[in-house]
Amino acid sequence: MKKTVSTLIATIVLGVCSATFTVNAYADEGKMVGPVTKITLAADGKSATAVLKDAKSGESTTLTITDDLTLDKFKDKRIVEGDEIRARWEKDGKNTSKSFKKTAGC
């Protein structure tokens, strides 16, 4: 009886994990490496927009940044216009940044 219940629970957990991975794998995500051409901090300091120019295609993309770490880097001038950035974002209509880092570190 215990073996049957354990097997059933393990099967359910495996199924839930697989379903979660499948949903995340299909999330619409953008990636880009290129220089920052413009940074605009919001008046309240809780968000910012940054325009990146793709190094490969030359096309520009505007990203919305809301994470505190990146906002602090903007305020401290550790990330400025002209820096090369590796960015990932959620394509949700606002292009909300998931990762925004200098290619050389920081």
C-alpha cells in the first residue's frame, strides 16, 4: 500500500514539474547584445526605460526596467549611454526587462 501511494505521489510531482517546464519554455522572450543609446529614469525613481541598439541587426528596442539593482546602477552611473549590454526581456507589450547587464561584468 505504501509503495503504491509513493509511486502515485512521485508520478504527480513529475507531471506537475513537466507541465511547468513546458509552459516556461514557450514564454515569449527577447534577447539582445548591443550599446545603450538612451536611458530615461522615471520621476519616482522606481522604473526606467532604456533603448538598446542590436549589435547584429542595428534595430533599436525600448525596454522597461523595474528591478532595483539595475536602477541603482543607472543612478550611480555604473551603466551609462554607450555601454554594451546583454539584455533579456519578456515580450509583454512593455518589453519588461528580466536581465540587464554589462557584457564585461558589473
